[in-house]
Amino acid sequence: MAEDVKKNNKGLIVGICCGVVALIVAVVLIVIFVVKPGGLGGGLSDAYFVSDDTKYVLTLESEQASFEEEEYAPVKSHMVYYYSGEKITGMSVFYEYADEAAAKLAYDHIGDEAKAEAAEIKLQGKYVEIIMKEESYSDVTAEEVKQQIEFMEMLKNMNYDDGTSDDVIEFDDGEETIDDTDIYNEEGEEEDF
């Protein structure tokens, strides 16, 4: 009888261990295929396109970038530079479209020239990801990319349309300017110089 109890306990322990392993495998698969960018659930979102300690991100709205064919222009473009220390380890450009159908049309329209310049091109939900070849980013450091992105962000945040003096840069070249009133005499006639 004691042997039966030991066999039942041994079977129960093995069953619990198998169940725990199956649960861990299920959680890992969910993380890989649903949560990670590009997973089966289309895990990309605005939250992914934020600079952190593994990547620098520059996002441009459609009006901040130009495209040859407006019908395939994305809503946003996200340039993502992956890095470790000072080394850029990868670069992807994510073109974000209004929906999956628009992304599919753009993906199907990608030309041979773009395909030749990319290491890989993926369709991920409403995003088209172009994974760049190493030669397109191997010459820059993480610090240089960070500075370029900070500069671009500064330019994006400047509002040139409000006419405030903060937007006007004055240069003093040492030359005197002529006031329009200096070229007319007292009778209002233009003087000859």
C-alpha cells in the first residue's frame, strides 16, 4: 500500500512538472508571437516607437516627409536605430499606414530598387518594415545618431508660421541699411545719388 501511495505521488509530481513546463512554454510563445513587434498579433504600436536604452527613434508625420507617389505615402515614418553601447547594431524604417489594406497596397508596390537596398522587407499589420543593410548604418555611432535625431526633433518643434521673433534669426554683417526716408528730399521727390 505504501508503494501505491509513492507511485501516485511520483505520478502527481511528474504531472505537475509537465504542467508547469507547458505553462512556461505557452507564456513564452505568447510573448514571442503576440507582444513582440511583428508577432502574430501585430504587436507594433506607438509605444514601440519611443527611444529607449536599446534604440533611438525618429518619427516623421506625412507632411514632414516627401514621397514620389502620394497614393502610397504613409501616415508616419519611423526610423529606428538599434544600438549597444556606441555601436549601431541595426536600422529599420517603419512606414505606418492608416490600416492593413493600405499597408498591403504599398507593400505590393515596392520597387526592385528599394528591395535591392534593403536586407529584408516585411509587412506587419498596418506597417511596412524595411530592414536596412549594415552598410547603410555602419559608419555612424550611437552618439551621432542621437545628436541627429535631437536636431531633427528641434526642427520639427519649431513653429515657423506664428511669426514670433523667436523664429527670426538676425545676422549682423556690419553693413548699414538705408532707411527709405533717406532717399527722398523735403518735397517728397526722390534724390539722385
